[in-house]
Amino acid sequence: MDFRTGAEETKIGICLLQDGSREPFEVRLHLAKDILTIQEQDVICVSSEAFYSSERTVSIRRQTIGGFGLSIKGGAEHNIPVIISKISKEQRGVPSDQSSGTSSPLCDSGLHLNFHPNNTDSLSCSSWPTSSGLKWEKRWCDLRLIPLLHSRLSHYIPGTDIARQNAFQVIAVDGVCSGVIQCLTAEDCTDWLQALAINISNLTKHNIKKINRNFPVNQQIIYMGWVEDREPDSLQDKLYTPKYLAVRGSCLYKFTAPPVTTLDWTKAVRSYTVYEIMCKILKDSDLWDRRKHCFSVQTENGEDLIFSVELEYELILWEKAFQMATFLEVERIQCKTYACVLESHLMGLTIDFNMGFVCFDAASKIVLWRYKFSQLKGSSDDGKSKIKFLFQNIDTKQIEAKELEFSNLFAVLHCIHSFFAAKVACMDPLYVGSQPFVGKAKYSN
């Protein structure tokens, strides 16, 4: 599948917008590299004369019956400008009447009238004044502007695994929502989602580069992005909750909102060490519900976290970022030691990138045994605390079993997996050369 990841997407198209209780109406979407503009079609008064382009004060006298004869909509609570949406017939606000010769102070002054095809009470274009220099035109006017940096996409009904049919929402970082954007076909919907995802991703990458200038090499940000976090309690009202994941240095952070300041990084809901957790992309047969594009993270305590993203494109970005973060951290620390018990004696097991596995007495530091990674032929665990390693003796070619007991079983298992994965990656020169922060350490096979 071609995700066109080169440059930012610019795109214009016509869709329907479901905004609150209003009936769906036609809008035009204009996608730039950093903003999504939603426009609605409106009728405005235009003029080449300077008189009509300047501000005017119009006085309207309230009628005993019928009031001012106009309706006003909009305001800050609706997130749209204040506009005249309706002019009642036979009232002071009505345009010039051909038969009576009366004139409307509103229309003669060239004020903006909100036109909507579904508003049957609005006056027709033919009834508007055509005085010299005064012209009415139907134009696309900005209804809503959605900044794309840190914004998120939602193809699903919020909190559920039910996908909207050919529709989606864009939610800005400040909570401003586009409304439900309804596309004509499934292909159009996918195109818009991919174009938006690409631009959001490019903005995020650019923002990461700027932030990383203030962080040391071992604290660089590798990944930032929105996901949907599946709640462990299926009886809750919301099955999924939006969360913001970030991989920085040795940790995976889970936030409720994107971290902007240095202080924000201390406010994570949870944080995990990348080489002590396991990430798995879920196949269709492994999905928990109707949400696609999911991955799991098994923590150092054995807890399974399920996350969902909107597109396969985002899933690929996450997988590559997590692999790179794990590789860089293993390359940095080189070894990790865990306390363990062997036949009621306190021991230590060191997982060393170059040497392999080293088991030693915790008190005397005497090495009991050591094996290379290539000598590990199998392993098993009881899911609680014990791991049985099966190593092959280089001289005798016999399998030697070593059983150790750990208080943090899953952290050890995930760490071993991370070191093995990094070891395999180091054998691929193309992979190593593509990593921007890799040091000059030499590795043995």
C-alpha cells in the first residue's frame, strides 16, 4: 500500500458535515501542511466602492409587533462569527420591496447575510437589492480552522469499536472538533485520513527535532502520537480512551495530552522501560473486537495493554519507532544485571551484549557459568518466577539446563528478548546505518 510519505499533502474536496443538531450540510475541506480549513457556502455582499468596504452603523427601530425583524446566530459558544441568519418578511429588516418602494436599512447597508440551502425562511437571491456598486455573491467562507500539530483523527464512534461509515472527525489539541465529516465513498474517506495522518506525522517529526535540541543524546524523543487505549474493564461505559504515547530515551510514556513543556514530562500517567516491555502487532485473528490496526504492550509486571490506531500507516510508524528505541537503549547500556535465586542462594544474572549470559554469586562475585547468546537453544518459564535455560556446551555439544528464580520474571524475559533483537539487528549493516544515534561500539557475533 502506498502511503505517500514524502512531502506534506495538500488536498481540497467537498464533503458533508454533521455538526451538533444541525442537518448535514455541504462543506469544502482545504488541507494545508499544518491546518485543516472547513468552509461552508455563504452569500455575501461585495462591492468595488470604498463606501461598502468600510464599517457602517445601521439603526433599526424596534416594531411593536415582530421586534427587529431579524434573527442572529453564532457567537463564541458556537465557535462561529455572529451573523444574520434570517430576515422576517414584512419587517424592517427586509430588503427593498419592488411594489411598495420601501427600503431595508440592513440590506442597503451591505451587511453579511448567512445563506444556507436548508433555511427555507431565508430570502431568495432574486429579492436582494441590486443598487449601483452593490453585488451579492455565493462564496466559500471559513467555518472552522483545525491546527494539525498534536491533533488526532477518529474514524470510530468515541469510546467504542464501531467504525463510522465513510466518516471521521479531527480533534485539535485544545479540544476543538471538526464535527463528523462524511465522505461520499469509502475510498474518499481513506484518502482524507491518510492525507491528514501524513501531515500530522510530518508536523510531529519537525516538532520532535526542535525539542530534541534541548535534550542530551540518551534522552532523545523517538516517537510521539495519539492512540486509543483499551480499558481493561469491559463493563465501563467507554471501551476506549484517547491517550498520547511518547518514547523518549529509555522510557515509554503514556499521557492524557501531548507533553509541551519540560514539566509535562513529569506528569505521565505511566512510564515503562523500553527494553523491559514487549510490543506485538496484533494479527486479525488476535484482535479483541472490531477495531483494526492494534498492538499490545506487555509490561514488566505481565500486564497486557491494548492500543489502537486509525491507519496501518500509523501502526508501521509505531513499530519502527519502538524497535529503534529498544535497539538504541540496548546499545547504550550494553549489559543489565538481575538478582535471582539458585538453590536457595542469592545470585546475579548479567545479560551482556558482547559476552552473553553470566551467572555469579551475589556475595563473592565468583562466576558460576557463562554462555554466549548463540548457545541458548531454548527456554521455558512457569509464568510466575522461574526460568529454565537450555544451553549447548561448545565442547560436548550436550544440552545443559540452568534454572533460576526471579522476582521480576517478565522484566527479565523481555530484557533477554530485547538483547537478542538488538543482536540480530546489528548483523544488518543497513539497519545499523539507518539509526541516527548509534555509537561506534564494536560487536561480536
